[in-house]
Amino acid sequence: MDNDTATPDAAKKAVWKECNFDTGFTRGGEQITKIRLRKPKGGELRGLNLQDLMRADVNAIITVLPRISDPIMTVADAESLDADDIAEAGGVITGFFFNSAQRKMIAAMMSTS
């Protein structure tokens, strides 16, 4: 979940993070348990409440997943995810909204545990 693929010129390049599902979703007979999520841009957040995304609201997660996933998920794919997989995706999405100080604090907490 922590695979940042940001480049030094991150303002011009997309930021992707891996999202690993326990169960995932089925596409064409194949079980997909690993996707990448891209940090959303303003247009991809249209119609959503940022507070809902920060609280990992299920409806907000299901709405934004098809907009930022690779491989592209459908709404039906997102709706079929198990609760723990929705939580995993929500954690990745929420992480996109942390500022640098919050990321440093989390990294420090993770290194001491």
C-alpha cells in the first residue's frame, strides 16, 4: 500500500499507490486482488464531499474508485468488494489527502512499532 511512484516533478506526474485486496473482484473469470489508485484531481472529486472521503464513507469510496483505479473498476466492481477491501481502498484514498507533516508523523509512528 505504500508504493509511491511519484517523481521529482510530481506536480506534472500522477501519484499512484498500490491497493491489495484480500478478496477483490472478478473480471472476465479472473480474480483481481491488486490494483493501483491514482491521487484524484479536482474533476474526479466532482459531486463528492471531501469530508466523506476523509471519513472513508463507503458511498464516496465506491463513487471515486472507478475514476482513479488501474485497472479501471466499474461501479459494479466497487460495489462487489468485501468490507475489508473497501476499508483497504478507503485507507489508500484517505492517504492522498494527508499533508507532508501528517505523512512524516505516520512514518515515524510506523517505524517505532
